[in-house]
Amino acid sequence: MMATLVLGLTVSSLVAAPAHADHERLPAGRKAVPYVVERGDTASGLASRFHAWTAELISYNHLGSAGSLRVGQRIVIPVVRKGDRSGDKDTDRGTTMWQHPVRSREKVRRVIAGAARNHGVDPQLALAVAWQESGWQMGVVSGAHAIGAMQVLPSTGRWMEGYAGRRLHLRSLGDNATAGVLLLRVLARHTHRRTHTIGAYYQGLGAVRRHGLYEETRTYVDNVEAIKRRLEAGRPPA
């Protein structure tokens, strides 16, 4: 799953949060843009907003495999300069890199919202989950092999085919949106609270039933809820 954001820090910790990127050189063709992490920020969302590669942002700031961010943390965003955006593979990490055109993200938004309405799922919830997972980008596969905008695992995709009544091609935007939305609908039927529905999308339904929400899952849920509130208020997700 995509980057998480740790909430609830004190004011003093927000001021004191150090940067961790000042001892490395930026990759060629990048511009260093200082940034202080705000509530609801994710590595993928910041990369989408600033035209940076998610993997570079995570690696340069030593954010760990999960790309975790803290409110008030000072980071450096390695913005890709104009004319140096041709690459589409993160060869060091072996994962598909991000595509950043605004039109592409808008298409993802429309398709996910439409799929949610078609299947009786709150469109703003589906969009918030998709933003947290991928920043509304199709062109990414996680280290765990989760695919596309809704970051659906192949095994989950096969599970959702039973509800869709047909084969789902997870690298297709429409089918990826359908799989993710159907998963949210199924999880909502088996959980009693929205927080557990969101948590089960990240943690897995069985694990939520057995253990409740893990601490990192609660952070994930907080992020999705914050993104959902921004969308409901007519604001951008990040």
C-alpha cells in the first residue's frame, strides 16, 4: 500500500522535525523543493502535485519501504525539470513509475466515481481510497504486486470477478476501478463501521476481524477520512 501519514504530533515536534535528505545529491535533471508535510499528505500525492517521481521522493528522504510521512516533517521534493520527464520505469526498484499529466488523473477520477455510483458505493470514499493508494495514477505496480489506481492485488481481482460476473483486467482503468469499488462494497457488507471498511481495504478483512485495526491501519484510515472530507468540501485531495 501507498505512503502513510502519522497524525497527532505536538506543536513542538512539528517545529523540530528534521530533514533527512541534506547529505545526498539530487538525481540529474531535478530541482530541490523544500516542503513541510501537512495533514493528509502522502508520498504519491506530493509526487503527483509537484511533478516528481514517487520512488525518488521516498528514497531521497529516507522514508522507508512504506514511504511514511509525519506532520511537520521537513522533506525535499526532487521535482523533475521540464524536458526530463521521458522515463517511465524505476529500474532500481523494479516497479512501474508514475505518470503525472493532470488530464490522466482527471480521467481516473471520473472513471472511479462512475464505477462507485454504478455499484452503490460512496464516490468520495472510493476516490479518497484511490488517492491514498496511488494518487489517482494507473501506471504503478507496488512491491506487493498491487496494480493500478485502486492498488488491487491479483488474488483480490480474481475474488471480485465473482461479484462482477466476468473476468477483470486489472491493468485496464475501468476494470481496476470496478474491482476496487466492488471490494469496498463487499467489505462494507461485512463490517459495521466505515472505519473498519477502510481499514479492511488496507489490512484485510480477516485480520481486522481477528485483531481489530493495527496502529498503522488507523493511520491509513485517518488519511482516507481526511482526503474524503476535502473532496466533500470541493477541495483537491492534496
